[in-house]
Amino acid sequence: MSGPNYQLFEEPAMAYVITQRCCNDATCIAECPVDCIRPTPDQPEFATAEMLYIDPDTCIDCGACADSCPVQAIFPEDELSASLERYREINAEYFQEHPLEPDVNPIAADLRPPREMGPLRVAIVGAGPSACYAAQDLLARGGVEVDMFDRLPTPWGLVRAGVAPDHAGTKTVTDAFAAAFRRDNFRFHLNVEVGEHISHEELLAHHHAVIYAVGAATDKRLGIPGEDLPGSHSATEFVAWYNGHPDFADRQFDLSGERAVIVGNGNVALDIARILTADPEQLASTDIADHALEALRHSRIREVVLLGRRGPAQAAYTSPEFLALGHLPNVDVVIESADLEPSVALKVRLAHEYAGRPVNPGNKRIVFRYLTSPTALTGDDRVEAIELSRNRLVPSDSGPVAEPTGETETLATGLVLRSIGYRGEPVPALPFDDERGIVPSDQGSVVPRVYVTGWIKRGARGVIGTNKVDAKETVDRIIADFIDGTLPTPLHDRDALAKLVRERRPEVVDGDGWTAIDAAERGAGRVAGRPRVKLTSTAELLRAANP
């Protein structure tokens, strides 16, 4: 008698899915053995992509992309939480519009400094993501020594002081930087301001090249009456305040009214709206600054209104951040369906979904007002209301343009935050494009031996990982110039630099000092059940750096 007839089936491979946290730094692309992640850095779409996508029909379930992701944004499709489930569809939809084709422009091997030329020495001014990606790339080439300067006692720039505290996963990109910087050929010079404690000329005397990665430090202004009334602030101030930036820790914001208005609808505006409507007890498990947490516990704000001068299809926020708002507990996203046009664009589809949801009168509200521009802030001694103008979209060669309809209204509010973009500031001794707010460059090269990367190079656009590709272009140019012999040998060595910095700035924070600060904050965080408890004054930070 024969035994049972078993038929063997091969279980199909699952796809991995990229989700909301995606930082676009393209590390995953280089690790994928079947080349199924798009867009790639050499494709035109990469510069404006909201995130990266994995083709579900090609993915072989190897997990290499997830292991390499610096912000833990990639998951197997069967491990997606309810709030991330939509990304399975979003990844698949991308490849319906952009069918996967083999990469026809493979990435060329990185240029490396020839050993016989001795070490290439580079100074980097700034310690944010653009600076760190440049340093990480330089160190990976071999034969390079890097000195990084920042006026704050802490590194990481906007990752520390700009990323919202409830986006802890995004901040894990700094773990990769920290690992790369644990080597003798890298040195921190924190709490040192170039131009005050050490000059541009002195940096050049100690290095082959200097990279300025100083970001875009100022906010764009509305240019309307009442903008400078108390109660009107920039988004930068508010974000830096709740993130514990030492320059902004003592700011005061009036949270006593029931409505706040944010002018702008980019990702920063969404961050602020989330923080203002979140349950403070949920924020208490994050690294939000203690002073901000205490103020939010006493906040009376129930409604946050975001103003966008154009429609949802033109909104500056990314679809992943917009989608995530729908999963906030006890918060309704409110959109009037009359403001929306039919469209297959994901942002517009999501807006229609929000417009169709019921509203709970007991919930807090995030209200999106499209086709609306502010015309004035009014009040006797402080902001009491904002005057608004209704817009319509008219076609132009550069895309739809907002045009006033003549319809106006007034909205009562005591807190207005402008979040309409950032611009760079001039760097002494370097050319500056005042209209674009950047230092103009040719592939990162500004003048002989001086380079730029990040927002000061390309303008305030892109997400954290966008800086990686940008930094690679600048680093390639530096190494090519070094090989060509156009970077003269520095007059002084690294020890002379360290001595000079210590003489000029005895309070300099080096790598050991930052490690001590980091340990102190993390230690306090463990006691409180938080990732860290930030020190928010320079004096506190310096005491922690020298225990």
C-alpha cells in the first residue's frame, strides 16, 4: 500500500516595503541584490521624490535593504502595523506608473586619494546632516582626515534641533554618523564659531580644503501688516524651542487660546500641528525639551489651522507625513470637500479621504485650509486675529499660480506661526546669490579650495537623506581637485590646529566631550523612561562635557 501523496509547494517570497520614515539617502539601493528600489540617485525623479519604493514583484525577501536602512523605515509586508499598511499599496502604485527597468547608469566607483600623495585634510563648517554625510563619505574613501566645526556644543544640527520628538526613528540616522566618526582621522571642534574663534584663512592654512555646510538659517517672511506683533513667530523658533536648542530655550509662546494658525503646509508645519495637538503624556516618552513639555501640559489649544495658498496637489508636505496624521489618537483631520478637485494624485486622494471622515466634537482638530493666503495680522498689543484672502488657481508656464478672488474673512487666533520656507545667509568672503539664498557653486566648488554642500548649496529643499547624494558630488569634486594637484599642501598640521583652537576657545568640546554630554542625556533618559533628557543651555552642556 502506497503512502500518502504529498505535493510540495514553494512559498512565495514576501516583499519588503518602505514606509513613512524614509530619509531618501539611498543606502538601501546600493545593498539591493536585484536592483528593485527606485528612484535611483542617477534618475531625474530622485531629486524631487518624496520617498523611495520597492517593486513588490521583483523583491526577493532577502532583507538587505532593511538591514542597511539608517532610519529603520523598511519592513516585511506581513509586519506592517495598521498605521503603515497603506505603504504596501503606495509602493506597488509607484511601479504601476514607473515600470521597473534595469539601471542603465550604474554608479561609478568612488574616487580615492592616492596613498602616495599623503592624507587629504578637509575642514567642515557645520555638524548637521549635510556636514555629516560629507564627512562620512570622505572617511570612507580612505586617506582623508576631517575636522568638523560647529558653534553649538552638540553635533547633528537639524536632526537634533529640527526633527520632531515624536519621530524618534528618523533620528537614528545619527547612529551611522557616530559609528563613522569613531576613528582617529576625525575630530570634533564643537562650541567653536568660525569667524570668531578661528578665521576662514586659518582653516585654509591647516587644510587642503574647506566645506561650508551651514544650512539655511533664516525664515522667509510673510511681508504683511502685523507680522511683528507679539504672538507671531517663525516656525524655526517654535521647533527649536520644543527641541531644546540652547538659543531658543527661553522663548515664550502663548498657548492660552483655543486656536493656533500655521501659515504654510510643508512637513515642518505638519510637525508643529502634531506637537500642538498631541497628548502631552505621549510626548513625555520622547526627547522633547522639558520646558516645552510643561508648557504643552497647560496648553488650551484645541484647533490648529494650516493655510496653503494653493491646493493639496501643490502642497509642500509629503504624502507619508500627510497620511500619518490620520492615525493620531483623539485628533481629527478636517478638510472641506468643496476645496478639493478630483485627482488620482495621492495627496489629493488622501485629502478626499479626510474630507469624508466623520468628526468627533470631543477631539482636537487639525484643519487644512487650501487656496487661502494671509493678508494681515491684527490686534492692539498682540495678535488677536488673522485676515485671510481666498484664492483660485490659474495656469502659468511654471505651474498653477494662486490668484486672489476678492473673497476675504477674519479668523480669531492668538498664535500665528509662519512656516513658508528657509533661506541661507551669506558666508563671509564667499559669493552669494541673494535671490536664491545660496552660495553658488559648480558641483560644490565655490572658489579654489572652498566648497559647499547641503541647503547652502542647493537651497532649502529635500529631506535628510537628500544630503547624501549632494555631499557625494562635493566630495567627488574635492578629491578630483586633490588628484589634479590644485589643492596646495597645508602650512600647518593637525596638532597645530588643535592647539590654536584650544588657545582661542578653551571651552571647545571635542569628541570625548560630546560623548560625555550624550552619556549624561541618555542616562537621565533611562531614569525617566525616555530616549534622552536634553540639556538645553550652553552652560549645562559644557558642565556635562567636562564632568
